[in-house]
Amino acid sequence: ERLDGDDVYAPAVEFGLYAAFRAVLRAQTDFQALLQLYTSNCECSFLQHLACTPFRGERRSRAGTGSFSKADGQRFAEFVDSSDDAWELWLAATATLVRVCTDRRVASQRITHT
């Protein structure tokens, strides 16, 4: 089975996957560190990686194709319920990412996607 299937995901959750997610989100709430990353020509959001990989929906599409445009509500709800601070960390990381991406130092950069 693929790595995002339940046979792999469920045991990873049991072994502390959500604690690792919270640690990554906590790091993403440091505005200066994230700003430095974005202004050093390395636009990388671990928040986006979490949203688009483990919490990605349509892994089991009826049409037979996967997509990155939907969220797996059950997995996300389980993550939020896993800790008292999970939801707050998600929101704080999101707010920090928005602040960084709209900061004049980042917004004025010319970005080329390859």
C-alpha cells in the first residue's frame, strides 16, 4: 500500500506522529525565523506540506484519481482532538505564514517557479 494509506498512517499516529506535527507547527509560528527562510530564497511552508500530504483528501477518489485540492476531515479532526493546543498551533502557524507572505520584504521579491 502507498505510504499515505491507513496501514502506514495509523501506526505512525500511535508512535507520535501528531506530536511531531505539533513541533513543526510550533516552529512555524516563529515570525522572524520563517521570514528569514522566505527571504533567503527558500520559500518553504511545512504547514502547506502538512495540509497537502497527510491531511490530503481524495486518496480514495471514486473517479480513480487523486487530488491535492481537498482535505481529509477525519484525519484533520483526529489531529485537532489529539492535543489541547493542536488547533491553536494550526491557527497560529497559518497566521504567521500569512504575515510572512504579505510582508513587504517577501511580497517585493520576484519569485520564479520552476
